[in-house]
Amino acid sequence: MTLLVPFDGSTLSETALRKAVAYGEFVGEEPLVLSVVPDDGDYARERGWIDPHEGFDPEVVVRKLRRAATDCAPEARFRAEVVAAAEPTATPHTEVIRTILSVAASVEPSVVFLGSENVGRVTGELSSVGDPVAAGHRYDVYVVRTAGSTA
């Protein structure tokens, strides 16, 4: 089985990855780190993936995220998806959600480890990837709300 860890390089996603590694060692399952990179420079700047005046190259962002994930959990597998808005009403946020859900459907994880700024709030926010991903009924969800220790 697989443990899926959506990873955006944030402190909470790093904590989620560390927790997935510890859990995986306990249950004998392998973490799969998934970074979804919308083909959108503004989105990348908002997340701190590139500097405010830096040109956007999705492959550079993927390399940075891979390095951050590897620094955090060298033994975890890494997968990156670069996505573009496929329809006029799609936003980078909706494409990230769609991609995470699609990958989750294909790899059939036993647990998805979510660490994100807005995950775990009592009321859902439009900016949270967590609500739609946590609504999946084919896997358990571990929500990381604080960037604490992995113990």
C-alpha cells in the first residue's frame, strides 16, 4: 500500500511528510510525495516557490520541491505533476485539487497525509485543498494542523 503526501514545500507539508514516513515505517507502507505545480507564475510567487521578480519555469519549481522533499525524507518516492488550466473557469487551485484526487484514485493510498495552512479548520475555506481531498471515502486522512515534532 501507499501513503500519499501532497507536498508544497510549506512547513506543514514537511511535517505531514515526516509523519507519513514514521507511520510508514510502523505499518510497512511507502510514502509517495506528490507535488502539483500549476503552470502559473503568480501562483508560484504566492507560495514562495520563486522570488517576486524571478521568471517562472515549472521545471525549476519541480526541482526545488523535489530537493525539499528529499531533504525532509530521502527514502520517499517523489512524483510531480505540472498542470495547466484546462478550461476557462479552472483556477490553479482547482487544478491542484483535481490532480491530487486523480493521483489518489490511481495509486489507491491507504492514508493521505495533509499538511496545509487551511486544512483542519472547522469551516472550510475556498483556498483549502484539504476539504475536497479529505472528503475521499476510499482512504483515511491524517490532517497535520501544527508544525510540531513527528513524535
